Amino acid sequence: MQLKTSSKQTKADLLVLPLYKAKTLPKELKKHLSKSQQEEINSAFKRKIFDADLGKTLTLHGKTTSITLLGLGEKKKLNLHKVKKAGSALACPAKKTKACVVSIPDKEHGLWLATALLLKSYKFQKHLSKKDKDQIKTVIIPENFKKEATEFSTLIESIYFARDLINSTSNEIGPKTLMQEAQKLAKSSSKIKVAVLDRTRLKKMGMGAIMAVGQGSKDGPYIVTLEYKNSPKKGKKPIAITGKGLTFDTGGINLKPTGHIETMKQDKTGACTVLGIFKALSELKTKGHFIGAIGLAENLIGSDAGRPGDIVKAYNGKTIEVTNTDAEGRMVLADVLSYTEKKHKPSHIISLATLTGAVMVALGSDITGLTTEDEKLRKSILKSAEEVDEPTWELPLYEDYCEKTKGTISDLLNYTKGVNAGTIMGGAFLKEFLEKTPLAHLDMGGTGWADEGKDCCPKGATGANLMLVIKTLEKL
Ligand code: BES
Ligand code: MN
Ligand code: ZN
């Protein structure tokens, strides 16, 4: 997979011509087309086979090169969201091509058309004995976009990397393997250092919350910290990104039912996204100081598993009654958050997690849930969300709900019966584990995984929020 710039279009076997809604072939496209092609296209317009509606394509197959007209719909209505839709529609006509040239209508849009095409063309094939080799190899955009093409190419590759990890099954990637993936990433970059806390260390340090989640599995738990430093500003504190890394979530003794358990390999999405973010930071050579902290565990059942009703003590000293073993992500993050605050004293923390199923009820599978009490984080995240078109919506940390995380025989409950605002309750619980560091928690329970293919993404791991976080870090 490559996003390249070139002034020559000779090696391409597909030329993409984007155009706004029209009734005939626009003049400016004529120079790319022979007389007979022009006639063919105009006849398609006349017979209403093609009208350049958003995401509609018309492909003419030549002897060596094909041409795809890509509809952008009405010019006035075009925005980034629609450009991404249109770009995704190219995945089908571009499938068998080696190289495809996108003739750009406008700088930003052209870049995103190419990006959407590549994101949509991703395939997770490692378990297929017969691999589909008809995959687009290169997308070429004009030479004057060299800098942007390199940046976007890195982002796309990092998203592919995160997707590969998330899509990997729980018998391939357990807590230990994911920890090793973090070590591998650190090894590949001189700017990343890695530190691992294993079960023995976690226990000694009093991390009773993550320990309680991982105790039913032989594998893990771990807290892995990545530290990226590249000419940081003097006196500026690092920014931390934390991630939930449940390599499988059975729900524990509060076992998940059929229909809900099958895709729970996705519960490592937060952690894998953090790894993807650090890969991108190091390849983009971003300036600054960043901490990535991931909590890795497997929530299994068995004779060693924790029980509903158990009370454990977290790293910050607060006691938690495990009222539901399926609310395990917040337990893992509880220790990751207080450890990160104490050890690295970051200026801000952004947390990524497939924390609740409830976020899907509130916002569906296209919108990420945000909870925060910090204006700067809120503003920069929501602005970045718009810039990369990764819809994000804030849910309130309503005080009366937050109060309901309090227990009667323990300081906190990991789940409170009767409060139906599940996503807010997750965010409310997390903030109990920070003393003063501003936190933004992104609940990707809906957006991390696509049950069916959608814009910019085939079925499976989406890679959502990687671009959003990179853009946010630039603003903080
Ligand atoms: N990992 C799940 C949330 C989830 C569900 C993510 C579906 C992606 C798709 C999380 O650990 C969980 O089980 N949450 C429960 C919490 C409840 C028991 C308080 C939920 O939201 O149902
Ligand atoms: Mn769970
Ligand atoms: Zn979970």
C-alpha cells in the first residue's frame, strides 16, 4: 500500500476523474478523454446511467488504462464527510488496479479521496489459505502534495497496523504477545522507550484493580508504558494517552451471552490504537514528549477468576466492590491512570477504550463518546474530530450520577444498578483515579469495530480515533 506523488501518470492503469453533479461531461475533463470515450460518457449521462451523484462511479475499461468518473454530488454541499464517502466508493473500481491516479479537484479533497480509497481497501487476510491478491498497490496524487502525501501515508499505515493487531484473534494475541508488540515497536524507533510491569510487580505495587481483572487468566496482566521524546519544549510536561487492552472479554463470572461475546477480541482496541499512535508519532518525527500507557489483561472465567461482590484496593488506595465482573475495563484503566499520573506527571491524559456497550445505545456505531471536565481537552478533541471527520459527541459528567459510583461497604462500585447512563458511569468511575490531571475519556465501544463494512473501512477493526488523537496532540 502506498500513497505517492508524481508528475507522470504513465504507469497508472486507472485514472480517477472526480466531478460534481452534472447533466453532461464537464469541459475540463475532456482533455483526459478520447473522442469515443467522451461520446460513451455523454450517452451514459443522456440515458441517466450516470449523473455524478455522490459516490456514484462510471468506469470505462481501456486496453491498458481504465477511467473511472467519480461523482461528488452537488458542489455546494460537499464537505469532508462526503469526500470520504466518495473516496470509499473507489475501492471497488480500483480493486484490480496496480496504480491509480486521482486527479485532484481541490487540495484537501484530493488527499482525502486517496486516503479514503486506501482505508477502505484494507484486508485482513492472514488466516486465509487463498489470499486475494487483487489489492490496489499505489495511489498517485499530483507532485505538489508531496509533504501531505507522506504524512497521510504514515497515518494510513499506522491505521493498518492498529487494525492488524485488533483483528488478530485472542489465541494469537494475549496480554504477553501484545506487551511484546509494544517492545517491538520501541525497538524499531530510537525515540521510544518501553517499560513493562508484570503480574509480580503489579501485585507488589498494590495494583489490586487490574490484578482482579487478570486473575482468571494465566497470561498477564501487564501495564506497558511507552515514552516518546523528540526535542521536547523545556519545562513542558508530557501528554499521556492511555488504552484499554483486554485481549478478550468474556465478561468474567458475569458471563456475556451468545450474540455479545463473539467479537470480544476487539476489547484491546484502545491499547492497539495507542500503539498505532506511537508508530505514527515516531514515523512523523513529531516534536514533543508523549507517554502511552496500556493496561493488558484477559477477562476469563475459571477457578482463579474474581467473583461479583469481591472488594479490591486500587493503586491509589481506593477500594472497589466488583459489583459486575463485566465492567472490567474501568478497573484496568483505574490503575493505569493513577500510575501514569504519579509516575509521569503529565499535563493532560487522553484515554481510549471500548469501555461500554451503552455508548452504542446512546450514539450508535459512528460516533465516539467523550467525557471530560477540561475545556482545553474538550475544545481540541472536538475540533480535531471535525478536521478528520471522526464524529465525537460529549456526554455530561452529571454530578448526581457521579455520586452514584460511591459504595456503602467500599469507596466505589464498578457498576451501579439502576443508573442507566452506562457510558457516563464509566467516565465517572475513571475520574476517581486522578487527583489533578485533566482527563478526556473516549469511549470507542461503538466506533472501534464495524459489524458491516462502512465508509473508509471494511468489516472488522476500524482504526478510529488514531487520526483524531494525532491531530489533538498537535493542539495541546
Ligand atoms: N468491553 C465491554 C464493552 C463493549 C461491548 C465494547 C460491546 C464493544 C462492544 C465492556 O467491558 C463491558 O462489558 N461493558 C458493560 C458494562 C456493564 C456491565 C456495566 C456494558 O457496557 O454492557
Ligand atoms: Mn466487559
Ligand atoms: Zn470490556
